[in-house]
Amino acid sequence: MFDLYIANKNYSSWSLRPWVLLKALEIPFNEHLMPFEGGLGESYATFTRFSPSGLVPCLVDSKGDAGSEVAVWDSLAIVEYLAELYPEVWPQERMARAWARCASAEMHSGFSVLRDECSMNCGVRVALNTLSDGLKNNLARLDALWQEGLERFGGPFLAGKQFTAVDAFYAPVAFRVQTFNLPLSEASLGYVQHLLEEPAMEEWYQAALAETWREPMHEQDALKNATLLNDYRAV
């Protein structure tokens, strides 16, 4: 049995990726939610108890090779570790699998302006005060990438008919689009809606709304270039 350590569901985009993949593919795991204890780095001492990097997510396999415990502490590494045991993590067709890996790696290391200006905060709705050139560029690339996948592999998911790791990597973007009402093509918005309607995504979203934790740094990030319209979270 796997143990997956994650942070607040309202904020933690990195945690969402392996969590939603495990849920969507019905891979059993134990969830350990460790709330952020403050601003950047404040949770480090607590998180190092289970994660070598002091960051989340971290997957712990208590029955790794030779029966020894294995800790996997990066979202992309977690996906690849799982794929060695569950081939359905990636598309089965070779070309679709190659494309999905490229798109996942691009999300893992890129889209820095989107991350910075539109941090994940599932429970609020905001209006951006301005749309920076950098954000416009990130959204244009996102639109092109999604449309390529949907058209090339037939949808409704990015690499074909089944939810795979590449959809998990873009799951946090779906919440960002919802929160910030980001302008995308009709095809891309349709994909966002399809992701949001996935049972695993809906489960994460409802849990995020129920959280009563508020971490000041994450709250400020969502509003640094935006006006709050609604907050649907539990008080």
C-alpha cells in the first residue's frame, strides 16, 4: 500500500497531480494531509519527517524492492515510479505516450508566469486586474498544446480516451482557469470542464472547499493582481 503525503487541497497544485492520478486510476493509497504551517519554508521541519526534500507531494512505498521502504518525493518521479507498476499511468500507444511525457515535462518545468500570477486557490473566484504579456504567452502556448493533443489523439482527454498522467499534470490548471476565468479557446475550455467533472477532481474540489485553514502567503498570491469576487470555502 502506498502512503501519499500532500498539503492543503485548496492550494497545493503539486499535491493534486499524483493524488488525482491515483484516484482516477483506482490505485489504492493512504492519504496523509499535512497543512502548510506558514509562508515559504515554514513547513520544512515537519515535512522532512517523511520527505527527503522537505516538500510535498511525497509517495512512500512501504513494500519497495527487497521489502525496503521507498520514498519518492517529486510529482514527476512519483508518476514514473507508479508507471513501472501500473502501465495505464501513461497512454498505451507509443506516439501518444511520447507526446504525453513531453507535455507533462513541459508543465513540470514551464509555464512560470501562469504559476506566479495565477496561483491555485480552488475555493475563490477572482477577476484579474491586468493580463500581462507573459501570461498571454503562457496561455497561448497552453491553448496550442491542448488543442494539439485533443485533435491528434481524438480526446476527450489530452492523449486519447483515457485519463492518464498528462491530464493529472494539467489538472491544477483547470482549477486556475476556473478561479481566474482565464481566456482560452472553446476547445480548451471544453477540456477544462471535462476535467472539472471528473469524479476524482470533484472529490478534491469538495474537500478543498471544506478546509478551514488559511495560509496568508497563498491568500495574498491569489489577489496580488486580482479582485476577489467570491469565496466559496467553509468559514
